[in-house]
Amino acid sequence: QVQLVESGGGLVQAGGSLRLSCAASGSSFSINSMGWYRQAPGKQRDLVAAITSGGTTNYADSVKGRFTISRDNAKNTVYLQINSLKPEDTGVYYCNARVGILLVDGEYEYWGQGTQVTVSS
């Protein structure tokens, strides 16, 4: 019932910037929180940043001061502004949403297809 589509990834030199977007679509849902996870080569998928519908944010220590997560609740869209990119930021970035579905109790989690970010040194 919910689809997440990421965009904005690409190849960039160290020190550069990218802006990732994730748009949630579907029907009869409301977003409780959205976030970005990263899966680097040979590593597990870890939380990078998250934001609640109320604006509370959470960041991984490795990205604090460089990454900024924001959202447009009206558009069900979350953004990740990535500055001062480092080679270790390379990986597939996945959008995550925790939603409530109309007339259904509980919270449900959805994932996007991922967008590749590659940082060259």
C-alpha cells in the first residue's frame, strides 16, 4: 500500500555534496517517521538519519555535522542533504518509512529500492 522511491544518488568526489530525496506514495497511510539507512560494501545496513513527523531527528555519529535530514509532511517526502562527502560514505542509501495504515492497528515498515552513492577519493 506504500511505495518509496529514492533519487539523487550518484558519483561525486570527496568533499562534494548530494541531496537525496524519497517520496512516499500510496493511499490510506500516515507517516510516523522516515529515515535513511546505508549499506556500505561488505557491511550491514545501518541507520544514517531519521526524522519523525513532528521533526525530531536522529543521526549516526559518523554523519553528524555533515548530513541533514528534513521532510515535507504534506508531500510525504524526506530529504537527506549530504555535505563534505567522504569515501567511507559510499554505499546504497535506502529510504525507510514507518507508517500507520487507515483502519489498521499497528505500525508498518516499508523500504525503498535504494540509491547508490559513490564517493571517489
